[in-house]
Amino acid sequence: MEMKDTRSGFGAGLTELGKTNENVVALCADLTGSLKMNDFQNNHPERFFQVGIAEANMMGIAAGMTIGGKIPFTGTFANFSTSRVYDQIRQSIAYSNKNVKICASHAGVTLGEDGATHQVLEDLGMMKMLPHMTVINPCDYNQTKAATLAIAEHVGPVYLRFGRPKVPNFTNENQEFIIGKAVHLQEGNDVTIVATGHLVWEALEAAKKLNEQNISTDVINIHTIKPLDSEAIIKSVQKTKCIVTAEEHMLNGGLGDSIAQLLSRELPSPLEMVGVNDTFGESGTPRQLMEKYGLTSNDIINAVNKVIARK
């Protein structure tokens, strides 16, 4: 299995957009290399703006650029794309429905050694709560590239979240990315597993092991946190009668939270959630941290066994 980082998928998508859409401009807050924006900068220096370590200013500039018909892509780490600039995003971008694409790398504990100050785990919740904001969390290099291309066509503010580590690149290279449309990865009847981001691969690994135990899993990749594909989730849970959610994010405010709201209103069902439970991260290797914070395929299997027992 080829291993590639999702941030490089963003870089590849941005490079392609630079060649195909002259309205696309890019802004970065002193992290051009980390965000893989170098090619865009080199190819289109007149459309690239190095703002420096001034993320709030970057959001304000991006909002202003949309008035002239530009499509700004901002790039910095996820913590500095959300927590540090929430006021600017809320007031200057979301409130007035500006066509800004907020592209955020190094999200979650898989960032690794940089530790808790950089490992944002509450960003999906913060961003999905903003009216007008579309929130996307792709699972691998190919899907991140496809998402980058898709959000340029979408009119309105978008938060695109991706990561630092190399992870399995398993989705189709030429996939069509449809915002708000879940991807059904595996058919099954006993339990639904809904995963997002880096945990989609862990969900597939869990499904393999569960199959050996004669547990048949319906695996769904939710790359769009908002708008949520409610129809796909309800349809699956009507069949399986129980569900496990998996995300590299805080349980409060994440994907599991959105699905709990949906099911409680439309189809009350046993639900177990795999995610980070009300704690900050710490320094370590991505794998060490996934194990410590309960984000592995084994943790998904444990949640599956628990939820099936509740049926």
C-alpha cells in the first residue's frame, strides 16, 4: 500500500487549480513548505501572498479578496486556522458568506511530536457550528486532492482539514468528490462503522478483523462533516440497527456528536463513539498517540463488540 501525506494531496490540488483557474489565489502564514504550497508560489508568484506569522490578518485579507471575484485559499496549521482566528472567520468570512477556502494541515494527534499546543482536536466542532460554513475532512492523499479541486467550484466558505503523517493512499486516483455525499466502502449487515479522516483506514482494518469473527460491517467514509449525509447514515442504520463512529477529534462537537443528534431525532439506535475524550494531546509519534488516545482499529473493534451487545 502506497503511503502519502494528505497535506501533499492539498498541495497537488492547489498546483492544478493554479493552472486551470486564474481566480484562485493563495495566502500562507509562514508555512509554505509545510502546507506544500511551494509549487503554486513558484508557478504564480503574482497570485501568492506570504502574510507572515499574522493569521488573523490573513483571514481578513482573504475575505477582502473575494469581493473582487478572487477565490482565496488560506494555508496554515489547523490550530492557527481555527482557534487563533475564530473571531475573524466568524465576523469577516462566515457571517457575510465570503468565498474563502480555509485549508488546515497538521490536525489531530497524528501531528505527533509538536505536542498539545499544535494538536487541535476541537476544530471540526468549532467550524461546523458556524452558519454558512462547509466542513470537509478527507481520508487520504487522493481524496484530499479531489476535495481541493471540488471546493474551488463550491461557492461559499469552506474548512478543509488534513494532516502531516504519511498514511495509506487507498481511494481512487480519479474519484469524483461530491461535497456532502458519503462514500460507501463496504457492505455489511451487523454494524455500521462511520469514519472520517485518518480513521477511515483504521475502520477498514477493523472491518477485516471483524469479518474473521463473522461480524459483517457496513463501512462509510464521511468526508463531509457539514453538510452531513443524513440519508446514507439512516439507510445504513435501518439495516444494521447499531453504529460506531470513529474520528481523530474530540468526542464533544465532532462527527459522532452530529450523528448522535441525527439518530436521536430520526432513528434512536445504539451508538458508540471512538475519538478523544475531553483531553489535550501530547508529544509522541503518531502511532503511539493513536494507541494512547484510543484511535486504532482495535479500539473500533472494541466499540463494535460493545454496540452489538446493546442491540
